[in-house]
Amino acid sequence: MARNVLKIELLGHPFSIPVEPEDEARLIEAVTLVEKRLGEAKSRSNEVKALSVAINLAYDYLLLLEKSRHTARQVDRALEDAMQQLAMDLDLPDGEK
């Protein structure tokens, strides 16, 4: 499958980003988020704006990663408990089910 090239401009700098067709919508969403965050940044320096946005996005990513790992552990525990309960239920004599 041929890669597309997404042409964008951030802080007055043009970028051409190769992207797989199935990833293009997600990349456009990411660029839109970065543009929004850059617009909200209060610094006068583009460099400081870019670094601030990068740090904040990395922090948000790590926070979401931590939350998703916590949720995955909770799901694993719930599944394990359910499987143990099912195993105990299956071990009961027929008259007790």
C-alpha cells in the first residue's frame, strides 16, 4: 500500500509527514490537537511554546498509560475471580448446583 504525505504547517514551519492511509485520520487529529495546544500556550517564543506543549502532551500520555494499565489490572483480577468462581461452581455435586 502506498504511503500518503500529509502537508501541514506548525508555528510557521511547513512539514511533510509520510503516513499510511489507515493512519491519516489519526495523524490529522494529532496535528489538530497540537495546533490547539500551541494556540493556548502563553509564551511569546515559539520554541518555548513547542517545548511546553510537548511536555504537557507527554505528561497526558503517561497519565493515560498509567490509568489504562491500572484498568487492565482490575479487569485481569475480575476475570481471574470469575474463573475461580466458575471452577468452584463446576466442582459442586449435581444436587447442589
